[in-house]
Amino acid sequence: MALDVQMTAMGKAKGLLRLRCPACWQGAMFAHPLKMNELCPHCNYQFDKGNGYFVGAMYSSYTLSLGVSVAVAALLWWLGWSPWAIVAACSAAVVLVGPALVFPYSRVLWVWVEREGWLHDGTEDNATLRRNYLAQRGEGGPSDKQPKA
């Protein structure tokens, strides 16, 4: 298992679309579309950092929902729907379909942004990954799960 996985922009985009861990790009972030794993099944990266961590994901959810709405509006305009029908369909898309479709992607996007160091420098994440990796191999000191004396 590589600790520092270097990915191209295209590889990262594929990882985001496949809802993969931003640390190793292999483990799935979601057990199913509405249930997120606590840890990456491949590298044990902790996705949720605590209470309120995903409040920022609401912003990415809102932006992605607007993208869904614009795509629906463009398609319906192209099909010749009336403006009022387009407004009604876009409202329904944003309220009903948008959250279910966008929820996992908004969380993946938020964790990715945070992991890339846009919210902090990422040294804490790298130290945690290294500690977990060494604990899995039986090397290094005590893991986080053991009580401290």
C-alpha cells in the first residue's frame, strides 16, 4: 500500500466519480448510496472528522444541485417545453431528485477538498495514514485504538 498516492487530474476525476477515498483512491467511501463508511476499507482513512464536519458539504451539494437544475432546464428548453413547465420540472428535480443524486458526490467533494489541503496543510492526515499503515504491518508504536498510559 502506498502512503503518498500521486494521481493525475484525470485519475482524480475518475476517483471522484467512482466515490473513492481521496487518500488511496481505491477504497469505497460509501457502503451504499446513502450510507457512508466511517473508514476507508483499504487504507483506514477516517472520512468523518467529527460533529459538524460535513456542514461545508452543503455548499457543494447546493452547487451540484444547481448544475442538475441547469442541465434539466437546458434539456427541457431544447425539447420545446413551456417556461412554466421548465420551472416546475427544475424545482422538482432540485427538491426531489437532486439531494438523493448529489448527496454522495457532495460529501466526496468536501472530503477531497479538505484532503487536498485547501482547508489545512494535510500533515495530520499523512501522519494518521502512516501510523495506520505501520500498525497494520505490525511496525511502529502503539496505535490510536490503544489506551494511553
